[in-house]
Amino acid sequence: MITTELSKISDIIQNQREFFETGKTKDVTFRIEQLKNLKQAIIEHEQAIVEALKADLHKPELEIYITEIGVIKEIDYAIKHINTWTKPKKAAVSFDFFSYSAKIYPEPLGVVLIIGPWNYPFQLIISPLVGAIAAGNCAIIKPSEIASHTSGVIAKIIAKHFDPAYIAVVEGDVEASQKLLAEKFDHIFFTGGTAIGKIIMAAAAKYLTPVTLELGGKSPCIVDTDINLEHTVRRITWGKFINAGQTCIAPDYLLVNKKIKKNLIDGLKKCLKEFYGDNPVSSPDYARIISQKHFDRLVNFLKDGEVIIGGENQSSERYIAPTVIDNVSSEDSVMQEEIFGPILPIIEYTDVAEAIALINSRPKPLALYLFSQNKNLQKRVLRETSSGGVCINDTVMQVGVSSLPFGGVGDSGIGNYHGKASFDTFSHNKSVLQNSFWLDLKWRYAPYEGKLPLIKKLLG
């Protein structure tokens, strides 16, 4: 949407409110039809989506299918389970409520706003949209203007396949986002950085609008000695360097047992060569940094510690080689903010207590990774750390499991989604209590004289 059309945002929202009031979106059959419509739209425009993501991020086609177009799996999961999700659920009542019945009715919130990021600019718009549709809402989508090609494709797909009174796309820069945030919504779903998340939350507070903030942070990866080294190295390399490290749940830094550090580094060197060849800039399987601004920020991190793998970069290509940095300290700039790029610092530890203490000294991360076959160590790390989610003996794959709620805690986010969690995020659970007429005990009615002993007994 060009700037001159920003004045129409209020009209779009009003049209959606009027459409929502018709009750059409509450019909489960309608919701299923729209989910199928969304799936078909993605399939129909697959090539355009692929080309847009290549233009924005130089994404390899396989990565596009497994991390972007693969969002179709979320649609299938919602279609399969929506009839169960939407049914009122019985709630238990205690004996003193024996004449009552209780149920919980999930109902849609209304008109919701979904603001997407640039790193997975298609999947991270469509995935929450699936939840919004399944829950029976109208939605306004704001894709990231930084991934401009993908934003344009999303706008065309939605305009072609959906009535704007039901689902609409607003394109634009910061001005468009500010205009949207000045309006009242029934829920705001935002994926992006912590700093912008605070701005979103402040704007939402004006109308007491509930928010879901999918943020990020420095996701640590602990590597113990009790591992399969080859499998560990491959899984870390893939999870870190897919999309050139521009993944909110990529391992941000490694905490490696001193005894295995050398072997791990040797394994990383070998694995990177296996994945991307001697010269990754020529690899068709390696993405690029989204913008010059982000490229410059990442290059500054290369000044920290000692580059032991990679480090090569080309500004004109927005290319930074897969890089591993040793001898970093927690005070270095590369350890002060989320890296969000293909740079992997290594910090060694002697006792895992050191690793746990370092993790706990920082804001709670979106993801925590542990490579270890030691069951006791697994239990200890789960017990003594807090994070949005944990993946043991792998990286990033937890995001692909629809039955697992995905979200952060503390600085890494508020709320969660995926599968049933997406439906719940965009629903209000309405509690309904119903009494019968067959009996009406008078213990709660005035006059109260002589009834207190009974009340105390019931409460005891």
C-alpha cells in the first residue's frame, strides 16, 4: 500500500468490523473453506513466492520449501483439528454445585493485526494467519517492507483470494506501521526484535489490546562430552547457518565442554566445507544478509575475539561467510545482543555449572539447546534454566512440531502459537455456568440467621 492510501486504514478496519458482526466468520464450515482457500493460494503462487524469497534473501530453493512454503503443514493441521478445537468443552464443578453444569466456549476476538518480520517473511506471516482464520477472526496483515519482494507477493495473493473486508494487507514502511498501531484492534501479533516489541506493547496499552510478541534473544547451545560428535556438528552447522544465520531460534553461541572443544571445532570446519564447499560465496545453498544496514552491523562483530573459521565478507554481495569465533568474552559486543547472522562464538566451560550460570545471568532466551546423552544432565539443565523452549540433541527442529506451543518468555516474548496454541491465541475462552430449575436450595439467601454453621462446614 503506497503512502497516499494510508488514510484508508481506518476504513479497512471499519469494513472488517462490519463483516465480523455478520457472524459469518464464526461458522466453522466457513473457516475450513478459508483455510483451504489459503492453502490453494500458496500452491497456485509457489513459483512467485520462491522468486520473491530468492530476490530478498538469496534463499536456496530447498530452504524456501522447508522453512517458508512448508507452512502448508500448519494449514493441514488446523483443518484436521478445527472441529475439535471449536467445540465447547465441559468443565468440572464441585459437589456443592451439583445442580449446575459448566462449559468453556472458544469464541473469536474480532479484528486482529499481524505484523511480520523480514527473515522468514512468508512463513511468519502465514503461520499466525492460520490461527486467526481457524479461530474465526478478520485480519489485517503488515508484512515487512525490508523483504519488499515477498511483501508484494503476499499482498497480491491475499488481494486475489480474499475479500479485504475479511483479510487485507497493508504494505509500507514505518509510517504504515505507526498508522496501524494508532488504531484499535482486538489482538496484535508481532514477530520481530525486542526493541520494536516494546513499541508495539506501548501502542497496544492505549486500548488495552492484548498482544503476542514473538521476539528472540541469544539462544545458547550447550555441548557436553557425551555426544555423537558427527551428528552434533551437522545439526549445529545446519541450525546456525540456514538462512545465513538470520533465524530467531538459531544457536546464538556455543557453550562447549573444554574436553571436546578442539574436536568440535575440527568437526565444524569439516562440516562447513561439506555443506558449502571451499568458497561458500559460490555455493547455491547459502543465503545472503537482508540489507546493507544489517550487513554492517554483523561485520562489526568480526572485530571481537579470534576468527578461527570464515570471516570473509563482500559488501556488494551482502555476503558474510559462515564464521566461528573463539576467545570471546561475555563483555564483547558479539555477546551483548542477538547476532542474527552467520557468526558463531564459542565459549568453553570446565563444569556445566559455569554454562548454566552464564545462561541465567542473561535475559531468558527464545530457545535453549543441549547436546548430551546424559539423562541427569538433561534433567538438570531443564530444571535450572528458563527459556521459551528447549531442543535436546538437535537445533531449530522444534519449530516444525505443530503440537508444541512456540513462544518466548520474558525478554524473548509474550504468548505462543502453532497448532492448537495458535487457535487459543486468537480466541477468547468464554466461561458459561448454567443452573437448573429442579431444585433451589435457600442457604445463600437472606435472612442469614442460623445458616453460618452450614456455610462454615461447606467451606471447611
